Amino acid sequence: MNKLFKMIEEMEEKNKRMNTFLHNKKIGYEPKCKVCNSQYQDIIERSREEGATLEDMKDYLEDKGETISLMSLSRHFDRHYPSRKRYLQGLDEEKSREIKEGEDTINWILEDHPEFKEILEEDQDHGYYDDNGEIVWTKKKGRDVFIFDYGYCSTKGMLCNKVPKGNYYTGSEASFDLKNELDNLIDGSRSDYMDREKFRVMRRLLQCMDCQASNNHYIMEGLLNLVIYHIYGVRMESEEFYQIINSLDVYPEKVDKELQEYASRELKKVKDKP
């Protein structure tokens, strides 16, 4: 008999934990939806599964002091609830733990980076491979991508599949993480599987480093033009600046003189234009 009660207690405890996450409106939640924001959301969603009509739900909510139109109810069950339902179906403890840890991480990040909230609420183009090996594109909330798929790169300012899920990395941190993963694979036992993994991680590492190099190039080009414009009053392509630097062996006086002459020529062109 004691075993029976213990089993029932464990089931009740599990149900409580499950309900915590079932009531987590951040999964499939739409901020502007009145139903998503209703304290009776779970009740009316369960009633829908049991065959209640929209009119029944509208009357129920009015009795509880909430006024939600039939159109809002219809929109919720057409657009929002299906996404929420997919997450909640078959939700196990592992999934619950993953959500909880993800939400804790998000709250911690938002303390220092409140602008991250915008990324979490945006719809993201998310691709995955189906059973036939074909890539399928779908829309997912940034929050869901961050918790379940991949993390955020602050260098690029976007969710990136080179960053492990639930992590907020700079580009250098992402490449360092991939380099460590590659080193561990190189130190591991040799097999066809390990070789494939090495090439996969190496490719991701090179893509990450190439992305950082491109980003650094654009930043340096922007800073270069800002400085040149501030000092000489003109703008110039970075290639032209590098040619001047290379041809004059970076002698400051010569570079300054050449840039002054360049600025004079460019300003004269502008002045001579009809």
C-alpha cells in the first residue's frame, strides 16, 4: 500500500512540474493576443479539445470578467494554439528541464543585454533536414531557436548555427569553442566516423572565422572612412588607402602628404562639376 501512495505522490509531483511548463506562455506565446494573455488560457484550450465552441468559451470568459471577441478566439486557435500544442504534446521531463534552463539563461542574459529581447520575439527562418535529406524552411520564434536549436553571436548580431544552443557568444568565443571540439576529435581514436566529424567541425570553424574576418573588414572600412573624412574631408575606398600605404612603406609624413593631395584632387572634382 505504501508503494501505491508513493507512486501516486510521484505522479502528482511530476504533474505539478509539468503544469509549471504547460503554463509557460513563452512557448507559442503571442504578446498581442488576448487569449495568450488570459489567466484562463489553459482552461479554454482544454475545453476546445473537449469540443467546446468559441461561443461557449466567450460566455465562460465573460462570466470570469474577461471580454474576448469571437474573432480573437478564432485567431488564437488558428494561428497560436497549434504551435503551442506541438510543443506541449509529449513534453517529458528532459524537455521540461531544457526549457527551464533555457529560460533561466535568457533571463540572465537580459539583465546585461535588454536589446536581446527583440531577437527572441522575432520570427526566424529556421531550416532542418527531413527524412529524405531535403532541407525544409519554417518560421520559429527566436526564443525557441535559442533554447532548442542554436545560440546567439553578438559579433554578427544574430542567432547562428555555429554557436551551441542556449549560449550568448562573441565570434571569437564561438570559434574557440569549435577549435576545442576539433582538438578533442583529433586526439580521439581514429575511425571513419571521427574523420567525418573532424571535417564537419573544421568546415564550421572555417566558416565562423571567415564570417568574423568579413565583419572585421566592414568595421575597419567604416572606421577608416570616418577618420579620413574627419581629417581630410573626403571619402575613399579601402583599396585605394591600402595602395597608398603599401607604396609608401607606411611613412607617416609621406602618407599624410599623399592623402592631402588625394583630398585636394577629389574636392576639385566636386567643385569643377557643372
